[in-house]
Amino acid sequence: MSKPVLFDFFATWCGPCRMQTPILEELAKKMGDKVDIKKVDIDQNMDLAEKYGIRVVPTLVIEKDGKVVQSMEGVTDLYTLEKLLKPLVE
């Protein structure tokens, strides 16, 4: 089984996106290499944003084995992210 991937769809002009970044940095420290965290600038990657149906930034998408497990719009707290990802890495 592959490890889960967390896509952070953001925009440089988005204030809440800047609030999400330190939360994801803390998540990366806590979960290490058990999770791939990929930042996706929607202005630079419109095709990928369209593929995932992104309408709001920030949007976080968790994917496991090529399938979307969870999608969350708006700033998501560390506790929620850990709760969603832990079962996917155990």
C-alpha cells in the first residue's frame, strides 16, 4: 500500500492559505515521511485544480492508493488532519 498524499490547493494571494501553511509544516514534523504533502498553486496548475474540482482555496485533498479519501475546504486544524491521516498510515 502506498502512503497517503495530502494536496494543499492554495493561491499566493489567499490570506487563509497563509494560515494553513504553518499547520501543514507542523503536520509534516509530526508525521514525517508517512505522508506526502504537496502544495499546489491553483494559478500555476489550473488543470490539476480543475481535475480535483477545486472551487475554494485553501482546499486540502487526501488521496490514498490513487483515490480521494477526503476533501476539506477552508483552513483545517492540525488535530483534524492527524485524526484523518493516522488510520491511513497504520
